[in-house]
Amino acid sequence: MPRTASKDTPQWVKDFRRAIKAQCPVGWLVVEHNGSVKLEVHDPTLGKKQTLKLPFQWDESQWADALLRIRVIAKAYASGGLDLRGAAKLSERASSRHNTDWQAAVIAFREHRTRVADRTWDKKYKPVLSSALKVLSATKSPTNGSDLCDIALKQWFLGTRQRQIMRQNLFAFLRFCVQRRNFKVCWLPPETIEGEAINQKRDGYPMTDLQILRLLDALPQTNIGNRWRFAIQLMAVYGCRPEDLRHIKTKRAGSELWSDYEKSQGGTKGKRTDKRRLYPLLVNDVDGSVDWNLQQRIHIREDLPSLGQPGKAGEAVGTYLRRQPMWQSIAAEAEAEGEKLTPYSFRHRYSAAGHARGLQPKQMADAMGHSLEVHMGSYARFMTRDLADPFVAVNGSNA
């Protein structure tokens, strides 16, 4: 009698067995046997159970490969005239021949990359794999991995981060094809990459309070201009991400300001940042701190600008700002320092101001809505930004 999953059965085993049930004949089942995958076939026409030990470990990392082999065995078995072992031998002979079914390889690669979210697959894998399939379907298609990579990656500019991501994933796919799908060794990606230097990522530019004030003063005095002025003030004073602007609200009868934005966290599928309370770091002018009464304005629901589709707020902010002459002028100032002005420069200003005013790294990390590890990786440079005065003081005391 076929076995059923218990509450302690790992999820990958449930997925494996569900795939077998959907893609193989009735009565086919996989079980663990001495750490390996064992195939059981309950064929009513024979009136007996057949078993076959497969050369795959009973492990999450190998079930997708085992499934592909079982599908080939099932196809041979369904042709008739063979028992389970005979179908397995036939499938081994078929596998020993070099197979270049690229469409099937892409499907298998997706099944193999179990930890890649669908959104990530669609954004970072699918474009380059679709490009490769298009190249391979051409009349004069490449005959090796190096040429395939050269052609398939042409649409992404040299030196960009996007091209680097596409190249890495295409290379991983080709290695999978050779190592797991028995493609010819000539399809391996190149070992060295010529002319593929990645543009050095520049540090995020923290706007100064004076630059923020100059920008705000230069915005048009219109309804739309005032909405954008409000958005910029919020990003600068509270260190908001552009996407936070959709989710800002007051709580506790208007006494607290919060962002309910839960940002996806890299490295863990499905994990998101927590909602967080927002704390101000006021912008200073020559006379001291400037209070724009932002919390009260959120409480009375003053209008913010349109931010486009969910997840696209950064693009909306960037599009508006790049059209402003003062933004262009400040961008040139940042460029002169070897840095780049972006919509996140308001958030960088918040971090720089917090550390300059004596706040601790954990306090800043919590206020900005990310882990201490992320904060130390991205913003630690602001902790030692003002070294000149201490060194002057030390030299003066020894003079």
C-alpha cells in the first residue's frame, strides 16, 4: 500500500512525491533506502511490486535530478515490453548520449534552483535564458558555450551590474547543462572574461543640510511642487526610503509616526523587514534646526505626490528630481567627489547626521529599518566621517 506523508515529513519530500504523482503513471512512488532514492512501482497488470535503487542521495539537493531520471524511466516503461529494470537500462543508454534539448534543460534548471523565488527567476534568470534560447534557434547558431555567451549577453552593456547578474546566471545554467544534463563539455562557459570589468560601485552620496535646503527652495511653488517638497522633507528628516512614503501614518492619536512598509530582505525567501517607528533628525540651517511640522501634516493627511505602481516609488522620485536644475547642479557636486546623487541620498544624509550627532549603530539600524549587519556594511563609513577635529585636537595638545 502506498505510503503517506506524516507531519514530520520534510517539505521537499512532499514536493518530490507530489511531482511523481503528477508526472508518472499511477502506482509510482519514491522512498528512502539506506540514504538513497528507491523507486517503487505498483503495476496492477503485473500483480507485483517492482523496486529500483537510483544513483541519487535522499537529499533536498538531488530530488530534482532524480525526478528527471524517473520521468525518462517512466517514458521507457510506458512504451511496453520492458520491466522496471529494463526501462532503467534503456534510460541510461539514452542519457549516455549527448542530449541538447535546451528547452528541457531550462525547465530542469528551474526545478534545480529550488531556493530562487519566482519573482527573482522572472527578473534575473528568465531574460538571459530566453536570449540564449533565441540565439540557439537561429539558423547559424553557436556551437560552444563561449560564443553563446558572447551573443546572448550583447543586449546588456559592458561593465553594468545587470550584465554581471545575467552573465553569472547564464554561466550557472551552462555548467548545469554539462554537469547535470550530460551536454558536451564544449558548452561550458569561458573560464576567463575579457573586457568584462564591472563598474566600481560608488558610495551613496549623503546630501548636506545646505544642499537639501537649496533644493527645496528651488522647487516650483505649485501644487505639484509643494507635494514633492513635502516628500523630500520626509525622506531627509526621517531617513525614509522612497517606497516608505506610501506607508507613513500616525499612531497613538497622532503622537507617533510610523512606516508600515515591509521591505523584502535579501538572502531569505519570503522574509521582510518589520514595520517601524520613525524618529526625526531635523535639517539645520544657519540659525539652527528647521521644524517643518511633518508629523502633524501626516496626521491631517496632507497630500504627497503620485508615486506610480507599488515598488516603483524610487523611479518616480528619481524621474521628478532629474528634471530639476538644482538637482542636476547638486549631482555635479557629488560627481566631483567621485560619488553619485540618487533618491537614497536623503536616507544617506539621515545616517550621516545620526552618527555625527552621537547615535549608536544599533540605534541607527533600528531607526532605518534594517539589521545591524546591513547597517555596518552600508553605513559604517559615516561613523568615522569627522576624524579631522579629533586629530587636530591631539596635535594641538602635544604642541
